[in-house]
Amino acid sequence: MSITRIGTTSRWSHLVIHNSTVYVVEVANSPDASLEVQTVEVLEQLTASLHQAGSSTSHLLMVTIFLADIRDIDAFNQIWDAWVPHGTAPVRACVQAKLAHPGYRVEIQATAAVIR
């Protein structure tokens, strides 16, 4: 059972693949943007990361969403609901958290099945 790490630094890896499962965390590229802009960015990045790992949005298993302000959940959910392929919603948790950068409004941690 090998472990594949992609985009590894001294602190983290962008993707880790083990046992036909990919693990990934995404944060926004625009820390001063609105929640809506950051959510679209993070979901686009997550889509690209899943494809890079040989997976897809329809193969998500578990997602944890970290919001800087839980009152943003309705705005987040509008974008999320349009993004998740119908009938493939993963197990999901959404929590309020103090994020690493003061401008971050959303961070997503995801686990998905690798399908290649």
C-alpha cells in the first residue's frame, strides 16, 4: 500500500492518495474577496484537484466546510447545491472556525474515491 503525495512542502501536501482514496484541503486564492467569490474559487480548485488525483465531484465521500462566520451558511449552500452533482452528495459537516488568514471566509477539507 503506497502513499502518493502531490505538492508536498515541509508543512503539508496538496493531495495525498492512499488505498484508492484522495485527501485534499482547499482555501481561496483571494483572501480579501466576498464569501461567494471565495466559495466559487475553492470549489473550482477542489474540482481540479480531484481530477488531478483521478477522482471527481461525484466521487466525494466526506467534506468538512470551515466558515469564518457560520451566518454565511445560506450563501455558501446556494453555491454548493448548484456545484454538487445531483444524487451524489457526500457526508458533510459545516462548522465555524477561526481560519489561518484573517481574510479567509471558507476552507474545505475533502475525501474522495479515486476512480482510475
